[in-house]
Amino acid sequence: MLETNLYKLGGLETVTARYKLFDVLGSDPGGPEYFAGVTRLQRTLTRQYQRPFAVLQRGDIMQLAAPEDIADSLVSHHNMVRWVAQLEPSGDTIEIDCSVDGDEFDPIRLKFLNFIVQTPLYNNTELWRPRAGDAFYGRQPTSSREGVDIFEGVSVRVVPYPEGGFGVILEAKTKFISAISIGAKTDQNTIRRMKGSSCLYRMGDLWFEITISGAGQSVSHPITFEDGKPISLKAYLHKHAQRPIPRSLVNLKGDGVVVNYRGSETAQVKAAPAELCFPVLDTHSSRGARLQRQTILPPKVRREKALEFKRRYLDNIVLGNTRITVADRPARTPNRMFDLPDILFGNGRTLYGTGRGGERVDANGYAKSRRRMLEQLQAGLYENSALEPQTLVMPQSIMNAWGPKFVDDFKSEVQRLHPAGGYDPTTVYFDDLSAPVNAANQARAILKLAQDKLLGPGDCAIMIHNTAGQNRMQEKLPALIINKLRQDYGVNAAIFHVATPGAAYERLGSGVDARYTRRSDDRGRYSGYLAGAALNKVLIPNGKWPFVLAGRLAADVVIGIDVKHQTAGAVLIADGGRIIRHKLKTSNKHEKLSSGTVEALIAEMLRSEAPFLKTLTRNIVVHRDGRVFPSEIKGMRAACKALAEEGLIASDFELNVFELGKSSPAALRLFKVREYAGENTSILNPEMGDWLALTENEGFVCTTGWPLLPNGTAKPLHVTRAAGSLPMKDALGDIFQLSCLTWTRPESCSRLPISLKLCDTFLRDEGADHDEDEILQGDGDREMETA
């Protein structure tokens, strides 16, 4: 059996509510600002009135569902920053009965039930929540390590129940908070440098997370007006805190510095005493990543934490006259699993996912065979044509040391994996000796090579020094280099860093006998790095696909779409991976795309590939990383309609759009449960390929899991239908098969299907947020990390 972390809700026959519906007008319903604005309005009103508002999509227009008893008190116009939302009564009043489900009013039921379940938790003085939709954490840290308090909690989210009705997902979470606050005496410039980082603000008994936007004056300085008189932050907190006030407010230093932050739904600047703000540890930092690894939960422990939270806080939910129960046992479902797909390598060699007797092969052996067949001369890469001219760019300082040895090893690795490619790059180096080694000087030196026409017409792989500062900053320099070379000089570049290869070589001897050799590599880590670099920096960017699916998908064409820092990426997959095309396009939005941008992306890709497809495309499936917006679906439909009129796709085409959620406020988990005689029960990770259809429009598939997930608990990929009628089983099956195209790490598993994995790969460097002027005009005071 498969067990979930989803518990059925009981007592819903007593839960009813009446709502009035309002049409939301004032902006183009097809525009990205419209959807975001209406969603923000719903959250604002819910918080303002402490009542559950909801949103319904009806055609192009979105409707706001307001509780009947307060609907008439709503103002008709609301400022959405770039437009004004007008609430126009539709004339409809509806009664919501939560004992039924499956109709257009489920979004209202879900908002209403989530409000009922979460409000008692929010009011519980033992718990705190960083922000709306986040987990509930205990106020006492469960442990402390390296000056960091570790808080454990549980996310709570009401969702449809597989057998009808509704249930609540309980997902264990962990939060890392500095044990020491920013401090009252911290320099204001230090706080300004923390802009964009998160803190836990312990505002008396109310704890919540804020994002620093700047530094203010002291807590004794007036910050606002009350009753027409200026009032200081310290006085404001004392006036509005629950009596008797906490000692932390009593002890506030009058000259303590202030942290500025912005409200969650508005641009209003707010203030908090720095001594009450405790930095949230960034899990992308080395210390955060280390602590996160130490708190990875195995399936049995994760399951027990959710059960313990349920017994303590959710056994009997009472709000007003409403009483809801939560089942003692989570939902279970018979084990359903997709077969591993057959995949093709070079020279017509096939790796089979089922044995001769029709049984499913072992996933661990399957993964090892992918790597082994890729490296065999009898098989090798599926696409094994010759490479275009290549250039390898190295720092001059490295070429004066271990660089020549690395170049030889790297060339050998590419040739080993792709002997037919003829990889023999021209090696050039950039000057990292004449100026401090920082981002600005590296960028200038590399771009000078292009200006001097020293970078050939083909692709190039560039080694750079690691940049100083936060880990996220490592993305900015590669993004600048890749974009400038492509846009200004027509050079396609891939970037890798000095650090890992730099640690792999050692100098032996001295004088004329000195030489660099590779260190002992007992665990094969550096060999794995070289193989990964050869695949990801040379072969895959040049369209040398390692292996493809042997069979057909339910979809004729799959298109993956993702957005990162105002760059939209799209990848088209057809014929099992034999045909792949990718496209990047600049957008003026960080996450939401306009209908025109999406229409241009889809139309260009399908138009380019239509002549190479064996049959006329009919079933088009779009995988959207994260949320898909109405404006995007509008653009997809417009593109398909135009292509059908041109005869490039079938006139009766079907467009199916699915949201693939990598993260969720409360993720559904699957556990493999094995019960033995007596009370013995083992709780294990699900197997790769296990799946569950929650409803006809929502499902989960395990693209990772036993036996390729060595630690922690598998996190199924959440798939939600946004448009179309493709059966959920077929949609999940295609996603699982595409996740088995693990090109970047053939011996492992991939959480994402290749449609989105390639989007992520192409966007990681080129689509990273960067400021050209900021980097190129750097003053060079801070040097890089060199190996």
C-alpha cells in the first residue's frame, strides 16, 4: 500500500456559508497584472476582515466571493498600484455546502475550510507562522547548532480527498533562525547591506518574517501619527502590545537602530527594532546547506512528526458553531506504478525498462546501465555527429599552473564520451594577472577576447574564478558573459568554475622537474565532475543528446516553459527526444508572461519544427514550471489557432496545459507501508514511478524515490491541469518517462522531466538576474576566490 500525509476531514455536513459574487473590473482580463491584482486583493481583504474571501474564474472575468454578511460594506474601488479594481455586484448569492464537492464552487470551499482549520492554529499562543500560507512552528526551538536555533513545524493545507470530500495535508517543516538578533547597536550601513535578506521579527507575542528594505532611525524617533500626534516606534509597540507586555519590549534600548521593511501586500514602509529581528539562515549559504543536510528526515520520522502535530493541535477543530474532526489515520491507496521506459542509445542499442518476462527491471540497475551504455563504444550517445568548431577559454594564471593538465584531461573525457565528435578545441586564455581578480576585470578580459576576434565562430566553454560574496552572486557574472557574447558577438558560451578542478591537481617536484598531476580519486568524484562537465558544457549545448525514448508519449509535442529574472525559456520535445529545440526570450515580467510573449514563443518553435515531424501534430502538452497565468494560456491558444490555420498543426488540435509544482506550502508525500505480523510496520520511501491521481485535474508522480534516493523522504512532483482534457494518468506517465531522460546525470534520477530540466539548465546562467553596469563598473576592491 501507499500511504499519504493526507487526513480526511469529518463533520463537514455542518459547515455552510453564504457568499455574494462581484465581477472584478478595471484591467485587461488577459493581462498578467489582472490575475495577480485580483489574487492580491483577495488576500488583502481576507486579512483585513479576518474572513475567508475567494476568487472564481468565469471565462475571462474573475469574480470575488465575499462573505454575505460583510459584502455590502465593501468599498467598490481598490488601488492595485498600476490599476484600480472595481467591484461590480454580479447579482448572484450562493450557499456553500462543504459536505459536497466537485463543482465550480470548490475554490470557495477550499478557502473557507482552510480558514476554519488554520484560524485556531493562528490563535494558539504556542505557535507562530512566518507568513500566510506558511507552516506553523513551535515557539521553542527543538535544538540549536552553530549559533542557529532550529524550529520544527508543520504546514497545514486543505485539499480535495481522493474518495470525495476534503482532507488536510500535514507536512513537517524546518526553519533556521539565528540565535542572536541583528542588535540594537548595529551600524546602519551594515543593515543596508542586508537589504533583501529575511528576518524573524519578534514583535512582542506576534512573530512573523520580514524582508529588510533598509535602515531607519532609532526606536525613540517618531515613525507615524496617532490621534494627530507623532509617536515613536517604542511607544507604538508598547501601546499596541498585549498586556502585560513581554520583557523584550520593556528592555528595548531607546537609542537602538531600526530596520525598515515593506508590508506583504502594499508598498508601505514599516519599521522594526533591529534588536527584535533575528536573521533567517539562507539555505543556499554553506552553513545553511550544511545544517539542512543534518536535518533531512527519513520517511518514518517525517510521518511521525505530522501525526504528533495532528494529535496535539487538530484532533478537534472548533470555530464558532463549527466543529470539524480529522481522521486518525491518513489516506491509503493501492500501489500504482509506471514502468521504466525503453531508451535508445547510439548504434541502435536499447536499454529496456521491462525484463523478458514483462516484469519491471530494478531502477538502480537501470540507472547504472544508462551510464555504462553511454560510455560503451558499441552504444554511446544517440546523437553522435561531429561537433562544430570549439574554443576552450582559460584564465592565464591557471594555464601557468595546472591548466594544461586539465585541458588534456577535459579533451580526453569529451572524446571518450563522444569519439565521433572530433573534439579538439582551440585553447585561449584571458588576462587575470594585470588587475585584481574580480567580476568586473574577468568580464572585461573575456569580452576583450571577443573584441579581438580570438573566439571562434562555434561554441566555447569558459573557466572563471569564483566570485566573492553570497552563493547567489555566483550567477551574475556567468549571466553577463553569456548574454554579452551571444548578443554582441554571436558566440554561444558555457561557463564552469575554477574551484573543483583546482582542488583536483597537485604540484610534484621542483624546478625543471616540477609537474602537476591528478590527486588520488578513490571515490571517482573528479572523474564524475569531468564527465558531467563534458556532457553539460560541451555535448548537450551542442545538441548531442545522450539517449532518447524508444516508445511514444501520449502527447505528440511537449513544450516546457519557465521564467527566471525576466527571461522566459521554452523547450520543445518531440519524437521521444529525437527532436529538441530551445528558445530564450526577454520578458518585462519576473514570473508572469504576457499573452503576446507566449504566443510568439510557441508559434516560433512549432513553426520551425513542423516540417521535421513525422505526422501532423494534434496533441500539444505544455509543462509550466510553477503557476500558469490566464494571459499565458490565452497566448498558447492564439499560437495554436494561427498554426492550425496555416496547416502546420491539425485543425482539431488539443492543447493541454499542466502546472508542475516543485514546491508547495504543504506538499503531499507518499510512503511505502509494509505491515507484518503483530504491530510491526515499516515506513519506506515510495519507488520511482509511483503515482496518485488526487482528482481528475490534480495528481502526483514520484520521479525520485527508492532505490535512487539515498537520504531523506521522496517529494512527489505536483501536477495540476490548467487547460485541456488529457487523462491525468497519461499526463503523469509522460512526465515520468521524460524524467528518465537524465542527461545531466545518467546514473541518477531527475525530479523534473527533461522538458523543464533543460529550461532550468539554459536559464541557470543566461537567465540569471544581473546588472551589466554594476558588474562592469565594479571598483575592483574585492577579489575573487582563486584556487
